[in-house]
Amino acid sequence: MHHTENRGHMGDTAKVDQDAVLRARVLLLGSGRLTARERVGAYRVLAEVSPSAYLPKLVDALIERSYELDEPELHVTLYAEALAAARRLHADAPRREGRLSRALSGYEHALFAAGRRAEGRALCEESAEAGRYGRLAVVLAEEGCHAEAAELLGGHAGTGDADPASDWTLIEWAAELDAAGRQEEALEVFARLVDGGRRGASADSAPLASLVWKLDRYARMLGAAGRREGEVAARHEALGLLTRLARGGEPVSRSNIQALWATLLGLSGRPDEPAATSGAPLPAFGAHVFHGWSPDTREDYFASVALLERRTAALRASGDLPGLIVTQRRLTVRRALRWESSGRRPEDALRPSFDEGVALARLSPVDPGVLARALADRSMFLVAVKRYGEALADFTEATALLDGLTPPPIVTRT
């Protein structure tokens, strides 16, 4: 590793070394292709004598150089320098805002990845003051400040059917309201998400699968709030959509939407996790696993897979079925989130986890809700991998368990 990476030149007050300037110019005028490290060195010198020409290039080269290194503290150093350089750009400089945003985002990410969470949070607070509030909401959620996160998200999401809030914003907002104990408000926000999904499905502008996942989550939320009638209606609406999928498949082209399924699954597992605190942060369940979670919480969360695997093995050996069911589901949720974000996703790598969840639940005769949840979990996964007939069979059984032997008529909304 080159320790000279730690040497910053921005803001030097000493007289510029003219020999260094000449060497930098000669280097840049050479015929060979320069490495990012060489360009950084040259631009550092030249940015002091010609900032308008070389500060933008220095920002770009510093960011490019960071991609070549895997040492967290060097990332912090390079991005700190890139941010300082970006802030020196003239207000009219081309692409100034884009460079500033990239440097700020990269610096904040590097601080969290290096375990410097307090500094990272301070940077998120600075960004929020400038209107970029999303990262601060995530950090607040990770540290258990769910009411504050909900207020921040709600203050920007707006109200009414015509507001521009994205699906992801609504999911995060509802998640934080729910975590803060504001169930009714969470349901109102999630209902907006479901209504938007219905409009998209009815216009054949959005996949039915995404609405199925939203309805399944909505039904679970309604059940937790004691709103039985709404829970049954949402579940049967999802069942009707699954019937359509099993008969004819998706009516519209479906892109990679599995992140939505995995995010909602992860959110459903939050009650089984310990409470997040500033001293022991957890992922912001409801945020996208890679575009939302902070790198330190993401790393810790996935690092716990090995521990949970050992714990499930011990619980199997001890015969503690209730404890095994809970722990095995926590493990399955982690595997699903890692599977979805891995890039290469063979179905067989994950399906055994859902199959085991159902098998374990069938051994538990006390509460039919345990088996219903395991079946619904597997059904939503099967939708994700486009096995709609099997998904329908699982969800039909789950619905019968929850509704009784004579379920109400199936209601479809699309």
C-alpha cells in the first residue's frame, strides 16, 4: 500500500514549488496512459496554480483512485480531500453539484465503513440541512430513533394522492411510524403504497407481483393492529392476484423487482430482532439493503449469519422447537437479503431455507398462525422466482389456516 496516499496538498499556504509544477505538466503531456495515482499527484500540484482547470480533475481522480483501494482509512482520506476540492469549485463550474454530491456521499460512506459513525452521522446532518435528508433518516432508524426518523421522512413525503413520494420513501416512512408505535399512521401511509400499486396494476403499468408483496405486508400490518376485516380483505385480494398470475403469468414485462420482496421480508422480521440503540445500531429495516443501509450495520448484520447457523444447530439438538422456529426465520431473512443482493441468484441456494421454515412450522400444532406465516413467506419467495402455481398453493393454505374452514369469497381489485 502506498502511504503517500495519505498526503494531502489542498489548502497549502507555502509557496508553490515551480519545479513540481513543471514536472506535473510534463507528466500530463507525456504520451503514456497515467494511473489514477499519478494523475492525483499531478492534479494536486496544478490545482494550486490553476484551480479552475484542475480542481474538477482532481476531484474525479481522487474518487477514481478510491475505487482501486480496499483500505477503509485510505478511502476516508481520499474522499475527505475530494470533498475539500469540490467545495473549492467555483459556483459556476461545470458539474459542480454532481461532483460535490459524489464526494460528499463517498466521504460519508467511507466514514461509516471505517467505523467512524459519529463523524458519518455529522455529515448526514449537514446533508439534511441542504435538503438531502434520506441518509439521516436511515441513520436515525439504525440507532433506534424511530420517531425522529418518521418525522423527518414525513416532513418531506407530503400528503395526498398527488404527492411525489416514491414507493421506497413510503415503505421507509411506514416502517419508522410502525417502529415508533404509531400503527394507525403507519397503516395510512402503507395504504397509499397499496393504492398506488393497484393503480399501476389496473393500468398494466406495474407488475402484479409487486402488488402481491405489498398486499401481503399490508395484511400482516392490519392483523397486528387488530383490524381483522381489513386483514382478511387484503389477504384475499392478494390471493386473487396470485390466481391470475398462476393462470396467465404477468400481464406486463417484469424487470428485476426482487429487492422489493426482500425489503418487505426483512421488515417483517424486525420484531424478532433486538431493539436498535446508538451503541448497538441495527439496519434500517424498510430501506433498501444496499442503497439504504449504512455499510457498518450491513456488515454486522450479515456477519451474524454464522452465529445464527450455530444457534439453529444447537436448538435442533436441544429439541427447543419454538426457539428454533424463531431463530431459523431470522437466519432465513438474512440469507434472503444476501441472496437478493448477490447479483447471481440460483433459486436452489435459498429455497431450502423456506422449505425448512414450513417443515418446522408443521411440527408446531399450537398456533396455526406460525404455519400460515411460514407458508406466506415461502409463497412470496416463490413469486419472486416466478413459480406462481406453487406460490398460489402455499398462499391458499395459509389463507385457509387464518380464515378457518369456510373462508370468505375471494375479492379482487384489479
